[in-house]
Amino acid sequence: MKRKGIPLVFPVIFIFSIFLVFTPFSVPELRAQKEDVGDAAYKKMKEAEKTQDEGKVPEAVEKFYEAAELYKKALKKSPDNDTFQNNYHHCLGRTGYVQLIKAKELFEQENFKEAADFFKSAVRAYEYGLEKFPEDDNYLQNLEYCWYYEGKAGFTYAVNSHGKAPKFSVQTINKGEFRSDSLKGKVTLLEFWASWCPYSQKTFPMLKGLYNRFSAQKFQIVALSMDKTENWKRSGSAEDAEEMAQEVPFCVGWGTKDIYYDYGAFDSVPFIILLDRDMNISSIVPSDDLTEDKLADLIEPLL
């Protein structure tokens, strides 16, 4: 009689049992593996800080982002860990702050193009940070600061290099919707003004005279009122602006905070810019001792 062999399933089960007994995955070590993401996040954060100290800004920003993502993963496993939460917050803030500091340095060196690029990137970083921590006042203040100086640096560079004027679209008081793209092919006088400003009030008769003199030669005037914009508006001034707009033949629209920043966050009105037919910035017109003839002398060579 043949002896029956041992079923093959036995050695398989037996070997697998031995594997479970002798494999080095004890409970404490499995717990340690779960905590490794927190350790990796801390290590990456320290690498980012070291890279920042070395002055390698883009690399430091990338590492802070990586550390933040690691802390985000760690928080999914340990949502009540205050250290993880604080370091996550810290790393997100650093992605903006490192670039803000670099941008300020470049701005002071009058390297306006690179400064604008760093301020712009810092704006994006703080916007992302505010999505995660919407009540962080420091994020919000730094966002406003970077937004302001991004416009100031970018516009200063455009003026110095006779670059393109920032594009905009506005609702006008007297001409319907207006897009700056329609200015292409025309010489343009762009004025920012406020109805409560006596100097702005004095420019309107001059602008009417210039419009009558040059409008047949592909000359355009766009006057953007700041009377509805934060920090510029006054009680009742928007109504006054609407009344003034009805008395002129050129386009009068409402300025916005975005346009204000894009055009260099000017400190006073009237603020007058001349654009050539290709929408390049020709010059900023000083408002001191402004007369219609002085403006005409600047406009005529561009026609």
C-alpha cells in the first residue's frame, strides 16, 4: 500500500507562520514607522531653514513647501499633535516670508523686475496659506504688503523700460464697459483722479480741450475715478464723480484696487500717464504747474 504524502498546503502554512514569527515588524516598530513622517517633516524643515540661511531662496521655498506637505500627512495620522500643527503653520508662512525678504532687498537695490517677480510669488504663497489658515492676520498683512509692492516694482520697471501698460477692464460712468485692449493704435492719456481733489477738478477742463484738439488724430483720454476705491473714497464723492462724468466727451470709468496696484500704487491724484500707439508707457506727467499746452507738447510727438 502506498503511503499518502503530506498535503502541500501544510508546509506553505507552516513556512508562512514561521515568517510571521521571525519577521522584524513588532508593534512598537510599526508605531515608529507611523511617526517617521513627522520626523521626515522636521528634518525637511531644518533643511529649508539651512538653505534659507545660505541665501538660496527658491530652493528654500521648495523645501518649506515639501516640509509643509509632510506635516500635512503627519497631521492626518495625528490630528491632535500641536507640534505638527504649529510647524505646518510655520512652514507655510515661510514660503511667503522668505520671498518677501528677498523682494524687499531687490527693491531697495532698484532691481525692480526681479523684485516684482518675488513679490508676485510671495502673493501666491500667502494666498495659499490663507486658504489653510484664513484667520491669520500676519498672512493677510503680508499679502497686502506684497501685493502693493508687486505693483509698485512692476510698474516702476515698466516705466523705466517704456514697457507695456498693464491691461484692465472697467465699468465706465458714461460709455458702458471699457477694455484697455481697445486703446491699441491710439495715443492715450490715462488719468487717475478723485472728485474731492481740487487738482483733479482743475484737470477736467484741460482734458476737454486736449480731446477737442487731438481726438481726430487717434487720440484717446481715459479718466479713472478712485471715488469707489478703498482708502480713496469719501462720503458722497461717487455721486460727484458721476455728475462730473456727464460733462465731458471722453471715457470716464471707475478705478479699482487691482488697477491701482497694477499702476504702481500712486500716492496722490491726479496721476497722469501717456501711452503710445502700442500701449507702451511713454511718460508719467508731473502734476505740478500742469497746463493744457504743456500736456499738448508731450502728446504731439506721439501722434
